Amino acid sequence: MGMITAQRIAAALLGGSMSGAQLETLLGTSSGMAGWKLCAATESIKSIMLTDPTAKAAWMGSNKAVDAMATLSVDIAEMFAADSTIIASVFSNASRADTWFAGSITRAAVWGSDTALTALAASATGKARARACAKYTLQSVVGASTEQTFPEPLGKDGERWILVGWGASANINITISGRRDGSSVGLLSSYVNMSATAAIDNVMALKGPVRGNISGGYTGYFGAVRV
């Protein structure tokens, strides 16, 4: 039944008989969403959805279609994460941001895109949803005035994180290392104000082991989403 629905959706989009608004309504039903996810998971159908101008124009007009496709397809997630207009619209909507932070493929796409990280840094809604998602963790580190590897999980080798904020037990200097290779988004060093909830904005992609230099006797607080 799901594949039949997927084929019907594809045929309607290719034939120009279904608009983005109509697809958005259809994807509000469980059977419609199941059919669309099969479109995304079936390479032959997905390829047509991406290359046929009529079909692509229609489904790109549905936020539900865009987000569902991204959560199931690495290449599409990366394409959307690199599109400043699309990713800004994702982070400006709480429900859409939740969808992206809930999916491992979409989290990885955000982590790997400076465009997406920049959009996240500019979005109060996006940062709020990042801090509310199930993959968010707050870690505290007591400083020693020398560079130290953070305890796990931030300090674990190879783990990927989207830093959403930092703070400290007093107004102190913090230096952090472990930013993703090739990225220039986010502060590596700053005079950080007090915030035990890591609410002071600083968005960047991190790859463990994350290290930091925090003034001795003070505590640094780091909030990040696990990719």
C-alpha cells in the first residue's frame, strides 16, 4: 500500500496535477507521509523528484516534504543545509527545527555546513530548539589555567557536536579547541560572562576530543547537541 501511494504521489507531481500546498496537506496524514518517505527511500523515485523541474518545484513548495526528504537522504540533507534560504526557514520554525534536530542525518548536515551553523547562530528559535532536543547535553568543566581535555562525552575522540552556547561561574577568559576542520563559524576564544546554563551564544561544530583553557578555580559550562 505504501509503495502504491508513493507511486501515485510521484505520478501526480510529475504530471503537474499536485501542487506543493496539496502535497503539504497530504503529508499531514499518516498514509501520505509514509508514501512520501518511500519516495525518499527509493532511489529511482528520489532521482526523478530531484531532476524533473515540474515535480521538484511542487514538492519544494511543501515544508513537510522538504524536511521528511532531508531526514532520510544524506545528499539532500547536505544540499538543504547549504542553502541559506531553506535552512534559515527551518530554524525560524520550532516544529521544523525539532524535526532536523531529531534526525541523525539532518544533525550531521548542520554540523558539516558553515551556512547552516551561521543560520543557527542567527536564530533564537533554532537555538532554543537545539537546547530542548533529546541530544542536547550540558557539561561543566573546572578550570586549571592550562589546556585540558574535557571529560567525556565532549572529550571523547571522534565524537561530533554542535556547540550551542557556553558560560562560566564568573566573568573569565575561555579558549576552546576542537572545531571541525574547514569551519570558521564560532568563537574559539572569548571573555565569557556568567551563565551556569551555557546560555551565552556561541555556535560552532566541534569534533572530540574537545579541549579548553579555563581560568583556574572557575567553572566553564558548555551546551552542545550530539551529532
